[in-house]
Amino acid sequence: MFEHLVIFKFNDKITLAKQQEFLAQLLALKDQIPGIIDLTDRSDSGSECDGGNRSYSGIHSWIKGHI
């Protein structure tokens, strides 16, 4: 099993609604791609590093696999 974390930085022109739509589409991949065990939105409502703008978002996933 593999653990994978992806962090996105959105530019200032992307609205919060568009960010949420994008993340919802990514989370929907769990039901579309075999082997994805879990897919979680790890975004917060804003952080000190981005002034509370939620310009950073993240996806945490667990994927079936072996080496």
C-alpha cells in the first residue's frame, strides 16, 4: 500500500467555489479508479502561511500496490 500526499497552491484569481469544485472532482476519483483505498481532503479553512485565504489545499490518499 502507498500513502500519497499532494499539495496544491491556487492563484488569487481562483475563487473558493472553484477550489471546492476542483477538490470535489478529485475526491470523486475514489469511486472511479480501482485501487484507491481512501482519498481525503486535507485542506483547512485558511492558515497563517496564506493569510487565511485557503490558497493551499491538499489531498491525502492510500493506494493499493506492492513493490
